[in-house]
Amino acid sequence: MSLADEYDVTFYHRDATIYVATRTGACERLLSLLDALGLDRHHERGEVWHQVPPKMDEIALKAMADRAVPLLAQAGYQVDIDAGLFGGTAYRAALGAHAAPRPPTPTTPPARPHRPR
């Protein structure tokens, strides 16, 4: 069982490392997408997960995270993130773009018919 079985992808922090777990039996398309984002893929006893490379500095980490989460959401994957890991402007903008569309607001209120008293 994977930590991401409730979601397609779960970002979490443990022991000064950021891990990215995928659903058990995740498709190669998803795993390759995570590879392309610069995450290191690991295999052990049938488990597959990704980690942020240890050489990645904080600025590069935030930039990668700001690209990764919206990209995964746009590709149709459900993403779960530990609170406080991410939240840059690109990430917030992408989440806003995927929010439910709002009906247009009228620029002027509709005219009321004049009724004499």
C-alpha cells in the first residue's frame, strides 16, 4: 500500500527530504512526468517513489514545486500536499485557473421598469 493510494500523487516531508509517492501501480506516464520534473526515481521491494534531489537548493526546489503541482493537476492527477511545502505564485495562479468557472457578473444592474404609484 502506498501513501498516495487515496490520491494519485502525494508530496510529503520526512527526515529533511521531500518525497513524492504515487498510487500503487502508477502508470509509466505519471512516473515519467515526475522524472521530467527533475525528481529522482527510486525502486525498492516493488515500491516506486520519487525524491527531490539532495543537491537541489531551496530556490530550485520552490521553482520545481511551483511547476510540478499545476502540471500534474492539468494532466488530470489528484495531488495531495503536506501543508507548508509549497505555495508560490505560479502554484496559486494555476490553482485559480482550475477553479470552478464563475458566472459573469453584470457590469450594470438590470433596468427596473418604472411604475407610477
